[in-house]
Amino acid sequence: MTTPNDWRLDALCAQVDPELYFPEPGAWGKLEESARQLCWECPVREICLAEVMPLEELEDYGTAGGYTAKQRREMRKQNRNAGRQVE
Ligand code: SF4
């Protein structure tokens, strides 16, 4: 029997030190870039990104779906702005 979260079993981030995805303050930069590179090789990147994008800004941190939290905030902002232009 499968569950909605079974995709997490294939997550590459589950095979490495969580510090790579959630580093201590001040340790970003190189770690963040390494995490992003691993994400782009991850077989479940698209579903991961789809899951994290609807999160509230304050619940969303660390690297996920191939993007940093800052990048995802910017993507949400662009999506909101694009939505306003269509209305
Ligand atoms: S895309 Fe990145 S954060 Fe998402 S499951 Fe894969 S390795 Fe983990």
C-alpha cells in the first residue's frame, strides 16, 4: 500500500546530512549551492517543489525543490504579480 508521502523515500536529501539543507546561520553559501545541485539530480524534485510552494512563507525554510527559501519567496511574489496582471 502506498501513502501520499512515499515519494520522500526517493528523496536524495534523505541520504545526506540534514545540515546541508538546513545549515546553521552564517553557513549558507557553499552549502546552499551544494544542496541545490543535489536537488536538481533528485528524481522527486518536481513533486517536492509542488509540495513546498504552497507553504506559508514562515513555514518554508532551507533548500527544497532545487531552490533556496529566498528564491521560492521570489517565485511566489512573481506568481502573485502574474496573477494580478491576468485579473
Ligand atoms: S528536490 Fe531536494 S529537497 Fe526535494 S526531495 Fe529532492 S533532494 Fe530533497
